[in-house]
Amino acid sequence: MNISIIGSGNAGCAHAFKFKSIILKKGSKIKVLKYLIKKLFLLKLFLLKDPKIYANKSFRGAFNRDINWDNPINLIEKIFWLQIYSDITLWTRCADKYLVREYVKERGCENILNELYGKYDNADEIDWESLPDSFVLKTNHACGQVILIKNKKDVNKREICEKLTEWMNLKYGIPIQLHYLRIKPCIIAEMLFINKDNPEKSLIDYKIWCFHGVPECILVVHNRTQNGYFLTVYDLEWNNISKLALKEKTTHGDNISKPKSFDKMIEYAKILSEGIPQVRVDFYDINEEPVLGEMTFSTGFGYFTDSFYDYLGSKIDLSKIKKLEHPNKLIF
């Protein structure tokens, strides 16, 4: 196949809000549309009143307790607190897959950026003739909205543009990833990397968790397919701590060799995370050199043990954070 579409939902993305499934019957489309519009309107009013409501609901589903907003303990609890009570301007800038490039350059790390072929405000602007035979198309404002094009001569450009337009119109970030909602959507084209050891396998993601500019551990995502992926966790000495960190039901992967560019990854992660309470800096190892994947501020959750979430949460010192007088709200 010459095209792969990677949809939302992976180890790096927070849980998306889902409506209950609706079975369409003949002649019921208008009723269903009215139903959805009503639900969206009610959801908007509900969340604008207090975004903590859904945050607490989501947290309770994973941890069987409510968020302690006065004294949050674990990693996810504190991430929710930071989203609502801290300045997330930098989150928005660095979660933007286009604007993060400026931030990386300002930090003196331009050499770890993937090659950019083009930036487009809508799918109709894509200049297919100027693009190489293989490349990646992605939106800048969401998670998992990626199209891998291995040979542009063999793809249906109209279908690709329709999919990109659909993604561009998605209000990614509802209901609680507030920083995503502040990103102005666009499309970017970048170089496509192939796993040289096994072209049929996905690239390995090296996700370095950092707290106040200090790397703590590495979540490795590998053997990714349309049906799932494997996770392995390492400490900074590349000891496999998966049995300590991952729940038993999580799909544990085999040992992964330390990447040749690991030391450089750690150094760049320190530079990029300096001054940030918590962020995950994601890399690929390409030709034994680190290439930045993205910076993630609101991770998906449910795969670590409760004790490991507590441990990571202890690395965030909220006393260093200036609490907003007026909490962040959803922006539609």
C-alpha cells in the first residue's frame, strides 16, 4: 500500500469524548442530526460552566476516585490541575506541530527538526507537484491525524483532501485538552521516515518524560499497527522498569536496544523542557541522530500502575506554579 492513515487514539493521546452509539434507520437522519446538535449544545453549556466536571468524570473512570483539586497527587491529577489553573500559553504553542518549530529554533535545537516541505491553511492549497514522491501529511492541532504517503502517484488525492478537511474541522481538545482548542488549524507536509531495519514495521517512538526540565523516564512505543502497539518503560540508565511501571493488562513489549542517539535525546529533552512543570518530549532515532516527533502536555492514561502515576506526580512541584485568578475555560 502507498498510503497509511493513522487515526486518533494512541499511547500519546488523551482520551477523546465519545457520544453514545446511534444506529441510523431509514428516514431518521434529520432526527439524528437534531439530536446531535442538541447534545453538542448541552455539552457546550455544561462544560463552559465548569470544565472540572468532565475532568473529574474522566479521572474517576480510570482511578476510581475524584480529583483532589486542593491537593492533587498523581501525574494525571496534576496535569488536569495545570490545564485549568495555570498559564497554558506555552502548551498551546508547543503542542502546535507547526509553531513548535519556532520554539525549538529559539532553544538552539533546529537540527532535530524534521524537514518541512510545506504549510497549508486548507487542503486545496496543497501543491502536489512540488512535493516529493513520499512524504507525510498531518494536521497541526490534534493527535494521530497523520497520512503516510509512500508514492504520491498511486494515491487518491481527492480522498486525502477530504480526510484532511474533515480533520481540520474537528474541534480537537473537547472537553478538557484546553490548549489544543486554542491552536489555529493548518496542514503540514514533512519528510517520511522509514524503519530501515524492517520497512514493514513502524518507527520506534522514544517518549521522554520531563519534570521542571529534568528527564525522569522513557516510554518506548513500538511494533505499532492499526490494531495496537507495544509499550516498554526504561529509566535513564536504560534499565527496563516495565514490571514496575506498567499494569499487567498493558501490552508489554520485548526489550528494545538503546538508540544510538539516546544521550543526545536526553540533552535535547532537558533544553526543550526547561521551565516547564511537566512535558513529554518525543523522539525518533534516524540515522543514529535524534529527530523531534512532538511535545506532549496532556498524555493519555490508564497503562501505568497507580503507584507509578503517584511517583511521577511527585516530580511536579505545584508550589512553583502561579495559580490563575480566573481558571481556564473552553474556547469554541
